[in-house]
Amino acid sequence: MRWIAHASADDFLATAYPFLRVEPVLNQMPLGFANGAQADASRYPGVRFHSVLGDDGACIGAMARTEGWNPVLSSMPVHAAAFAGARYAEESPRITGVFGPESVAAAFTGGAFGPLGLARVEVEHAMAVFELRSLLPVPAAAGLRRVATSEDAGVLQAYLEAFHAEATPLDPAVGPTAGERYATSGKAHVWVDSGEVVAFASFSRDVEGFLSVGPVYTPPERRGHGYATSLVAEMGALALAEGRPGCTLFADLTNRTSNGIYMRIGYVRVGTMIRYGFRG
């Protein structure tokens, strides 16, 4: 096997795209980073791409790492993941974790364990990967969906910060202009009831036609009314009406409520992603 560091997103995609596109939903993060960096080089400053080549020279695995974050892995054979972990640990001994498909992340961690001199490894987050290809009927919540506007920036900022505190506290902090960025992106949608924004979700990555949905947030005092269910269902309907193959999203594996909501809409779980934290 060979471990390749790529000089650019273009170079990475030239090597890895034929492999990554076979399972676009499971590989959406490396693909999304590469597509984003290809479209706008300033979007992910310091992004780094690697691939693993098999004995025949074909790509059998890939990895992306953006500034301030740990590596994100594609699907790949476990022996390739262990090889990648060992090689990357030699190059970047200060990595503090990894995120990827369950067996892949475990094998990468095993390969990195020795070179990094790790004392222990912890599962920091387990996420279900869902895919939507057709919708199931769900009861309509009171209110309506609309695309967010600049006037929603304040409430979206508050919702993003609350989501971070509740669901992703180990991620980098939400920036002070995140709400404005989402509100003016044309991708964020809100559910409004009696004139008040009661739920929020956004399209993010567009990978091989699949639209990734996330984050999805309803404040605690507004839960139990079906707002997020209706919002995510209508966003899925929009994507399918455009002729897209479907949508995808990640959900906390331990959150039975959110997992149940997505399955009632028609989402099907297609994988599990694990984030490991490395402890020296």
C-alpha cells in the first residue's frame, strides 16, 4: 500500500473521487471538504488531503483534515485504515482524535496507538448516518416552513450556540457571525408558529446530488409539537422535487427521540460514525 499526501483538492479528487463516489453518503465529509475547497480555496484554510492506494495503484481509502479539527476518514478496508493511522501518526504526532465509519475509525486508532504513545482512547461521540430516498407521510405541525432571512440572524445565532452546548460541546465554539452566515446563505430553513421561529435546520453539503441536512434544532420549551419533524420532512420534499437522489444527515446515536423522528419521515440508517479522542 501507499500513503499519498495531496497538494490540492484537485489532485486529491483526481485520485480519490472514483472510489469516494461509490458510497457518497458514507464518504460525504471528505467529498464535501474537497468539493468546497475546489470551489473556494479560502473556505477551508489549511485543509489537508491524503489517500491510501492499494497494490494495484487504485485508491482504497481517503482522509481529510481541516484546520482546528481532527482527521475525517472515508470508508475503507480495515487493513488500509490501520496503515493510514500508523502513517499519519508518524507525520502528525499531535493529533488528538479521529472521526470516521465505526470499523474504519477503530482500525485507524489501532494503527496510531503505538506511534502516538497513547495511554487510552475514548469514544467521544457516536452518530448514526441516515439516508432519505422517499418520504413517509407525517402529521403536519402548526405553522409553516420558510427560508431564513437576515432578520433571523439573532435567533439562529442563539439556536446554533444552544445546539453546540447540547449536542456538540467538544467541537470548536460557534463563531460570533455564524447566525448571520446561516441566515443569509439561502440554505437555512425555519419553522414559524404564531409569528415565532420555533425550529431551525439547514442544508449543508451537496455530495453527488445528496443534500446533507444539519444542524437541526428546536429549543427545549418548543419540543414535542412536531416542528422539527415537519421542517425536516418539508426540506426532504424540496430536495426530492428537484430530482435529487435524496438527503442525508447525522444524528446522535444515543438520542432516541431524534432517531425516531427521522425514521418516521422515511430516513433509513446506513451506517455509524465514531469520534475517538486520544489521550496521551
